[in-house]
Amino acid sequence: MNCVACGNDNVTIEMMQAGGRTRTHGTGLGGKTNNMARGMTAVSTLGMSNLVWKKSKGTEKMKYKNQKVALCQTCGHDWSIR
């Protein structure tokens, strides 16, 4: 493969991270019930139970997009490859 800018064949190809997205899912009925019971217990213990009983949170999943990028070692020009 030759560089599109200078025509040299000293080119490396690598996978680079182009972007990402986070998806969140809710706590559901069990998590909401847990959070409600936690709140009621916190009121009766003046907030001391919150030191040990943590709030239920939803789950998160990260999804990344990768793309191939070529980099000329001579002139430093980079471009994406399909």
C-alpha cells in the first residue's frame, strides 16, 4: 500500500477507536422496591442506614466503534480504510 500524499510504501495499518456509546437500563421493579425500602429505613434511622445500604442503580453497557486507519511513516499523513 502506498501513501496517498507522498507515494511512499512505508505505511502501517492499525485499528483505532472511532467513537462509543453508553446504553443504560433501568433498575426495574425490584430495584425500585429496594430503593423505596431503603428510603423508609433511612427516615427511621435518621440516615445512618445509608452508610451501609447502597442505592440500586441500573446497568450500563459501552459499545465502541473501531475503524482501520493507515499511517504513513515518512510524511505522517493518515487516512481511513474501508
